[in-house]
Amino acid sequence: MNLEQILSDLIRINTVNPPGNEIAAALYLQDLFNQAGVPGEIVETERGRGNFIARTGSGSKSLLFLSHLDVVPVGDGWDFDPFGGEIREGMVLGRGALDCKGLVAAEAYAFLKLVREKVPLNGTLIFAATADEERGGSLGVKHLLEHVPEKLRADFAVNEGGEEPLDLNGQTVFFIQTGEKGTAWSRLTAEGVSCHGSVPSLGENAVIKMVRALHSLAAYQPQVTLIPEVKYMMQELATLVGLDLTVDENNLDALLEHFTNKSFVETLRAMTRMTISPNVVQGGSKINVVPDICTADIDIRILPGQDRENVLSELRRQIGEEISIDLSNYHAPTFSSSQTEHYRAIVEATREVAGKEVLCLPGIFTGATDSRFLREAGIPSYGIGHMAEGFDREIWTTVHGKNERIDVASLHFKASFFEKLALNYLRS
Ligand SMILES: [Zn+2]
């Protein structure tokens, strides 16, 4: 069994979603697990939409290795075949290498290694590689939890979703995702009165009303909110860069000035406040007609602890009463505590595999993964983005972009981490 080869094989199975066709990858995994004597099962939620689930061991404890089989479309401009699965110069190349087939391969490899070595487990290890994550999960984890929740039920889950490790002042820092921001996608609608564009003062221009609203949203100064996990992370980061201060809401932005990596800084900023971004505006149909309607779609992301009411009151405070707000596309933030033996098991396994003193910090993810469904179903879920020491940082930017790839060392680091985690948690 060769880990790189498993990933390469998975990459060569095209599971771009839509249409997904994850069943082909699920069948591949079923065959792989069968060879090790593990009869996994495929749950087909819709024709061609396969979810593969397997389990080993028995006992009171349980741990879920979660990953997803579908990938995003590839686009143009690749330097190699995105579905070639080439293994070259210490890299495995292709769509899904990082998101998320690298994880599928690493989790499968760790699972099967424990089975092959006949390691006695005092608990159940569950492996689930699911469909449809990239388009909302309704044919994957969400469906499974609604129809066959017992198949995923575990003490806790590990999944994708952590930020990549960083080196800060000589210290290696790993991030463990403990929560995800919620989405409160809103549609604003401004209404006016239409008239001929030659005498505009006879009407009431909906676009102009919307422009006023957007102008004040652009000036929005969200309040800084530090949930305990993020506060702890920021405090540790402050200490790492040699600052002698107690981090609070007032000095947070000044602390961020001490980091140079823009994407890191802006990610940290987004972890500490609600964000509001007007991304689609539509209004008017003809140059000589004063428009009577204008809409704006606003991408709003909220922190654990914030809710629909917070969003509405923030919007009203900024835009006043004259524009209507439709907040029907809402998904609550989710969160799993870092004060648990599960979180500590993840930290412990990370340190053991890194083979040196590393700092593990909890964080909030600004995007969304399938972990949100698990958390809502009462299964604590943690995201990791572990990579091997010295990995090429450029690689991380290829997620959802072109030339996606992973270094073989990071792939093995992930597999060792999963093996260690299962051993530590299920053997004790
Ligand atoms: Zn993913």
C-alpha cells in the first residue's frame, strides 16, 4: 500500500462537482478497504453521488475521520494535467491534492495501516469520505446526518479546515479549527418610483437609494469580539513576536500590525469581527428610465455568539429603515470547545508527529466545511491543515486555484498524525 499512489489514483478519478460522480471514488475506496478485509459501505444519496463509510474496532470510544470526495472545477492555465495524478519531484499533482483528496488518502492510509498491523483498538474508528462538500453538502454529510446519523455518530471528528502551519520567530505554529463563522447572506432591496429619464425629478431613483446604503456599509466599523479560543491564540501570537501586553478588543488591531503576511493578518482580522461585503448589485434596465428597484446581495459572516438579530441590528444601524432586508440565507456559526480531551488528543498527536516542541493554537475558520453539520448534530469537530516542516508555502495558494499539488512529505505527515491520534485516543 503506497500513500502517494492512493492519492494519485483518487486524483485520476474526476469528481468535479457538479456533477460530482463521487461514486467512482467511493467504489475505488471500497475496493481498497476490501483488500484489507474491511467491508466498507457506499451510501448513494442520489444517482452517482457516493459516500463511502467504513469502521473498525469496538468499544465505548469512537473517533470519526472525515473528508470529502468531490472537488471544484479546474479552469484553465494549468502547467500539468489536473487529472493526471502525476507523482514528480516529491509532489503529487492534480485537482484535490490538498482539497480534499490528500486528506482522504491520508485518513484511509492511517485507518488501513492500523487494520493491517492488527493494532487492538479499545473503541471504534470510523472513516467517512463524503460527497457534495463543495456545493453545500446536502448530498453528503448533511444527508447522512438527516437519514442515517448512527453511521457518523462519534465522540468527535477530525476534518479539513485548519489554517496551514506557520513559522513565527523560530517557533512552528499549528492551527486547529474549533469553529466556523456563520453565513448571513442578505438581499437588500431599494424601491423607488419609475419615470422617464428626461425628467428624473418626477420619480424616485432606487439605484441612488441603494448607493447611499452601500456607501454607509463600506464605512462599517465592526466591533472587535474576541471569543476565548481566539483571545488565547492572539495572546500566544503576541508573546511569540515579543510583545508584552494583554490582548483585548482595544489593542487587537495594533497587534496585527506586527505581522507582515497580509493574508494571515486579514484572516486574523476576520476571526475577530463580523464582516459585511456587498458583492452583487443589480438595478435599472434602460438608460432613459429611472429605476424603481435595485437589489444588492451582501455576504455577511458572523462569529460564534452572534446571530440573526445581531446582523439585522447592524444592518439597520448602517442603512436606516428605507431599504428592505431579506435574511433568508442564514447558516449559524458553529463551535467546538478546546477545553476537552478530544482537543488535547489532537494537540498531543500533532506534537508527537512533529517530533519537537510546537505550538498548537485554536482558531475560527472564516469559511465553511462539513464540520458545521456535525457540530449541529452534537458531534464536536476539529479541522486540521497540518503540513510537514519546510513545506513550500506557495502550495497552499493552489487550493481551488490552478496547479494544485501537495508535497509527499506533508501527505505522510498527515497520515502519521491520523494514525497517532487514533492510537492515542482509542487505545487508552
Ligand atoms: Zn474541502
